[in-house]
Amino acid sequence: MSTEKRYSTMTEFELKQEIAQLKEKARKAEALGIVNEFAVLERKSIMAEAYLLNPKDFHKGEVYAIKNDPGTYFKIDYLNGVFAWGYRLGGQRQQEALPISLLEQSKGGQS
């Protein structure tokens, strides 16, 4: 996109286009071995994906698996926009924020 537009103001179609472009650029960066650029593009893609989700589908006090991190779970203390604030279970209970696109319903029903 030539003019930078905030993800929060993009339509669903624009977000999906942006995600596709970011993933393609990330694939190219990975193929060229440009690790830093790959990581930045991957994170931008995750952020854009968060704006395609409804924060009301995520609930305070519930536990969610963290995508691409098997066996790691996150308990939500509160939501602020497309970020879930809480802590990882089994860790030091240090509060952090994750984009809701990184969370998925856990299969174990842990709460």
C-alpha cells in the first residue's frame, strides 16, 4: 500500500489483501535469509489478523492456547482493543499483552 493506513480503519477486504502481501514478502525475506525482516513482516501479519477477529469472542478469566507454541497457555486478565492482557500459565505470572490472533481455544478446558 502506498499510503500507510491503520489496520483499525481498514475493511475486511483490505486487511486480507495486506495480510497476503505481508506473508508473501515474509516468504521472500525468509528465502533470502533476511531473518530480521522476516520477523517484522510476520509480526505485522499477526497484528493485521487480530483486526479480523472480534475481541468479544475472547473472555476475561479464560485460558487459551498460544498458536505456534505447543503446550503454552495464556490466561486473560482483561482486553484492550485487539490485545489480551494476562499471563502465561506455568511461568512467572508476569503480565504481558498478546494480539488476540495468537490465541486459540484450548482443547483441555483448563481454567
